[in-house]
Amino acid sequence: MRLVAHLRHPHNWLVSKFEIRIALVLSLLVAGITPAKAEYIVSGLSVIQAEVPKGRAAKTGYTRAQFGAAWADVDRNGCDTRNDILKRDLIDELFKEKTKFCVVLSGTLVDPFSGETINFVRGNLTSMEVQIDHIVALSNAWQTGAFKLTADQRKAFANDPLNLLAVKGRLNSQKGDGDAATWLPPLKSYRCDYVSRQIAVKIKYKLWFTAPEKEAMIRILKTCPEKPLPKN
């Protein structure tokens, strides 16, 4: 109980049921319950099964600008979010000179959505081969509770590494603003990771799930029932 009380500090607006579950896991570990059993408690399946679904809110008022300027430098490391994610997800990167290893000129992506290997080259046309996907699409977030967040919270959501992934451009365009009920990565072996990340993002920002979305997530996660939610 003390752990939960500490997590609910009034200045920590991102406190979530996910974090509370982590606190409960720590309590179980102290009580002698094995890590494997404790981890299951914070599995994606256990979390989504406990969620009460709601219908989508209207899209009224939604614009990309509601989530701040695209690819802001929210962590103030001197590098915009897009380049931060490219740097994280690509291998064999080459950087533009005098940018402090920030601006990615080229690299190789093993696309998590398809399993394909894609060569990234920065340029007006070639950059589109690799795009940064919002795992939970911005419009989807807006319609499931983000309209209630402050402008700063929505900006954090749009630039949160937990919600971002470098992927094949055409698949990102194909996905659009789809949720788990309408779009899943063609690489079936990645679907558990994908859905688990969507759940982690929505829980972190206190967004809700629609009934079809919840049903689709449960169907996927039943194939990997002990898959834990990602932390970052």
C-alpha cells in the first residue's frame, strides 16, 4: 500500500494502473512469489482483460497541431524526436557532420512490421522509405481520451519513444489511424509485441479501449499470455 501511495504523488501526472501493477509485483516479490509469476500479473493479457471498453469519442476538434509541433526536441538533447528514433532503431548509421551525431543520413532498418531489411537514405523522396509510426495513432488517441489531456501531455504523447517505432513507410501509410481491430503488422511473430506496446501506451496516458480493439488484443495475446508490457 505504501508503494501505491508513493506512486500517486500529485506531481506525477503519468501515474497509471500499469505503474500501480508494477508496485504490486514488487510487493509480491518481497512476499516470495517467483519473478515468473509476478511478471504474469503485468502481462499485456492480464491488463487488457481488466479494462472496461468504451465507445470512440467524436473526432471533433482533432488536428495534428493538438499534439504540438511535429518531432519536437522534448528531451532537450539537441536532436528532434524523429532523428532520436532513427538513431535508436537503425543500425550502421551515418550522421551529418557537425550535428553531434544527431541527423541520420543513412542506415539500415530491420522492419519490425514485415521483417524486411530496408536501406534508409535521407532525402526528399528516399526518406519516405522509412517512417516513424505512432504505435497508438494520434487520431485514435484523441478519440479515446487524449482530448482530455493538457497540451503538454499531448505533446509528450506524440514524442514518447514508447509510442514510436521506425518502420517501412508503405506499411505505416497502410495502417493510417487503425487500431488493433482494423490493422495488424503482416509479420505475425511481431503482433504480440505490437499489441503489448499499444496497451502500455494507452495505460500510461489513461486512454481507453474500444470493445472491438479489446477483443482483437485479447485474441492476439492469448497466443503469448505471459508477454509482459514494455517499459520503454
